[in-house]
Amino acid sequence: MSHETGDCLFCRIRDGEVPSTKVYEDEQVIAFKDINPKAPLHVLIVPRKHIATINDITEADAGLAGHLFLVAKQVAADAGYGDIGYQVQMNCLKGGGQVIFHIHLHLLAGGRSGPLLPAG
Ligand code: 5GP
Ligand code: ZN
């Protein structure tokens, strides 16, 4: 099922089995453009390690979780939004709007600011 590494879209993108437009990568994370952008800049920042949801993050992953924010800051700055401003969001489980069960930080900039999740 979708909570496992074997059938995970973002693991397949990480492994190059599914194409993506990468904007950043290092030994811990990859970042690529969202296929259905909700703002002029919409990048997904994804740890190489498969972690299904925020609920699955452990103390051992604390540095990695923090690193996602540092990469968001860097990608935003590189795209020219460092001083203008930007949004980051991570969804947890279906009720929180999560569709892909491999954690990822959404980085959005350049559009109308507001929640990513629809009301209701
Ligand atoms: P979630 O709802 O899980 O927080 O966000 C999943 C995001 O992944 C959505 O914004 C969706 O547009 C994006 N997405 C889904 N499939 C693909 C894909 O194959 N490639 C890319 N680049 N993004 C995808
Ligand atoms: Zn995965």
C-alpha cells in the first residue's frame, strides 16, 4: 500500500525512475517542481529517506526535518523570493490533505497568499 517504500512515487522520482524537474539536491534531500503548481513557484522538498507522514518522524530525523526548512529558504532565495516572502506547508494524512505518503515540504511563492488546503 501507499505507506510503504516499494510503491512510492517520490522514491521513484528520487531513483530517477519517474522524471522530474529538479531544482536542488544534496545528500539528504531532493527538490523538484510540483507537476500541478498552485503558485508561480511551487517546489516540493523531499527527503531521500522514505518517511511516510509527519507522524513517522522520529528524534533521529530531527536534523533532517530541520534541513528541509533550510533547503526551502535556499530555493526561495535562489528563485528571487528571499526578501519578497514565501510559504511552506507540510500536510499530514488524508484529513490533512496529504496525497503522497512520503513527506515533502511545499514551497510556494509569487501567487496570492492563502492556505493550500481548500476550506471545509
Ligand atoms: P500532498 O497533497 O501529498 O501534500 O502533495 C502532493 C503533491 O505532489 C501535489 O501538489 C501534486 O501536484 C504533486 N505531484 C503528484 N504527482 C506528481 C508527479 O508525478 N510529479 C511531480 N513533480 N509532482 C507530483
Ligand atoms: Zn518514498
